[in-house]
Amino acid sequence: MNMRKNMFKLFTCGLVLGAFSLTTSCSSNDEKSADPINPETTDRWITVSGALMQENPGDGNGGTMVYAVTKKNAKDPNYSINVYADGMPVQSNRTARLQSSVDGKTLFNITYTGANGGEFMTYAVNGAKNFTQSGTTVNISQYAGTSPRWNKLFDGDKTGVAVNVSTPIIKTNPDKTYMYTRGTATVLALDLKGIRISKYDQYELPLSPQEEAQGHHIFRLDAPTINKAGNKVIIGTWLRKTNPTTGQIETTYDRLGAKSVVVDYPSLANPQVITSKVGFGDTSGFRSFNSFLGTDGNIYQATQRDTNKGSFIVRINQNNQYDDSFVISLDAALGIKGSYIDAWRYAGNGIAYVLYTQTATGKQGFVARVDLNAKTAKKVDGIAYDTAIDFGQYQGFVVDGNELYLAVTPVGKDGNIYVIDIPTGAVTKGAKLVNKAGNHYIGVF
């Protein structure tokens, strides 16, 4: 079933920021880069990803194809890419959950569902359809299930964190009255270079007694992000509500404030649930990163599934608590109603790019440039918008120096790679993306 609706640290040259940090050498190119964690890489591959339909056009559940090109070709509007005819399938029963290394030379994949569900492997990117799968794999399904959600941490491509919540079950009092609904959470760290499990922990994640008595509970975890200090991982949540009287899941109810789970790192222990008082909806995202460490050291996080208020961007400060003095309502910033952030990317120096829908146009996707410092947003011009654009499964953005790469194709129609100059917002149409009926491109890596 398609459940669609359902950064970085600025560092100076030569400074070593602890066990999970990076160093860099000074260059004028790096100093001008919008995102120093993703410096411009001259020989970087740009890998495009396409999702195959399974039963319905745009469902993306029939598997995932990849194809790699040079940056020069990715920027060339006269160059055509057909991932479905010329690409390579990556291992996944449905839509693969792909990540890429900073230099674009490695893809990371955890197989999603099926007989190999939960299996982690890497692919060396060699250009075109030439991807070499790692000889070593590790299966995390015994800990995190066959459909784990995961992100790599921005720690120099060293670590990935996978998360899962077992099916929540209802607990009753001795007199059979409702007590609460809970599942067991798993948080697991992957050594991306050694291709092995480095640590995991499991626990229940209770909400407040009042919230639990009303039936609220954590249904899913996703989008883990490491903080500036490198000692906490913040994990997004997807909440649901049980009717305490009937035991059935309620579909309409007053949303709680947005919540995240904070765990110690690298131990993954001591989970704490934090709550926003100014942002509402879930913080799990869907198929993409949903929280980013900003240049200012704070974490910025998007919210989803609040049908009354639309999507927000909220902030978690360096004390690992929600900073309720900061909030951006995408509805208010864009002058629309019913906004929904499908995917987004922090691009450096307070600038982000958001893929969103709105009530008036249903599932049609748009792109907005958000200035987090000014708390403003503007729809991006220069993109060929179409009513069949659906970003519901979108996964991958590339930030390379001052450039952001984005794949835009309507379902079943050709589209393009777009390259956006981050400081100015200027948009350039790049390579043509040749599509196939029912399919769509879901990212660049």
C-alpha cells in the first residue's frame, strides 16, 4: 500500500571535531561553498534513480533503477538519460531506500521488504549502468524488521542509522479498561565502510500518561540526524491514535505537537521524547531526509500530515530541545493552504529547497526556495511544472558546492534534471530524463 501522505556543520580548515568529524584543506572553492560538508567535487558522478510502477501509475513499488553520468552531462539539456532502458536495477522488492556518499562514488542501499528485506549493501559507482555491488552484505531484519527506515549520518560517510517500531499493541488494565498502545522501537547503527552492525538498542517509547490515556502512540520512526556536538541522534516520529473505547485507529483527531526521539550517541541508549509547541504533524518524512543540521548548529525539521495547518519547519536547538521561538508555516510563507512537504534539502547558509503539494492542486508537486533566516519561502520559477508531477516518493538531492541537483519528471512523461545555483536561486535546465508509462524519477545521488 502506498502510504505517501501518510546541515550541516560549518567547520574551519584544519579543525578536527571529534571521533565522527571531518577535516578539510583550505581552498577558495570550499570557502565559497554553500555546504562545506558537500564541497564541490570535480569528478563526482550524478546518479539518477527511477521508480517502476507496480499496479498503479506512480506507485513506484515495482523496483528501482539507477544510471550514473558526469556532472557535465547532467547539466547538458541536449543529453538524454533513460534509466529504464539503460540503467541497472538495485536490490529491492519495492522502492529502494538509497543514500550516496559525499563524493558520489558510492551508493548505500537497504533492501525494502521481500525475502532480502533488511539487507544492507553498497555499490561502487563506475558510470552508466556499471555499478559494482559489495561482496559483503549484512542483514539487519532480525533487529529492525524487513522494512527498516534509515539515513546515513553526515559524519564523513561512516555511519548509517536504521530505525523501526514493531506493530503497536494495546495494553489494558486488570479491569480490561484501556491503558495505552505501544510498540518496541529498534535503533541500529551501521558501519558503512565495514558493512556491519556496530550497535543497536531496543526499548518502548512512552508518551506522557495523559497523551497515552487518550490513545496517542508512536507508530513509526524515521529520519535520524546527528547533532552538532556529535553526542545525540534525533529521530523523527509518526504518531497515530487508538480510540480508547473501541480499540480502533482514529483517522480524525486533534494533532499533538510535533515530536522527536533523542538518544545518546554512539550508545543509542537513554531515549527521550521531545515535543514542539509551535509545530504540529509528524516529523518522520517519508522517503527522504527530513531533518538537517544547519550551518548555525541547530537542527531544522519538517512536519507532515497535519491536514488542518499544513506543513511547518521547526527547530531543535543545541540543547536538543525544540526552540519554540522559531517556526515557519509553509502555508503562511507561500500564501497557500494545505501545504505538505514531500521531501526537502538543506542547502547551506540558511537556504533550503522544498518539494511540496497544496490542497488546491492535490498531488501535483512544486518546488520552493526557503530562507530559514528570513523565514520566507518562494515558489521556484524556471521548472516545467505539470499536473502529473508527484514527489511523494522523492528521495535524492545532490548538493555539490554551490549547486543543487534535482530530478523532475511527471508520472509517465519525460522531464529534466535541474541545477540550481544556491546563493542566487538561478535555475538551469539540465539533461533530459526519458520516462516510461507509469514510472517517474525519484532522485539524484
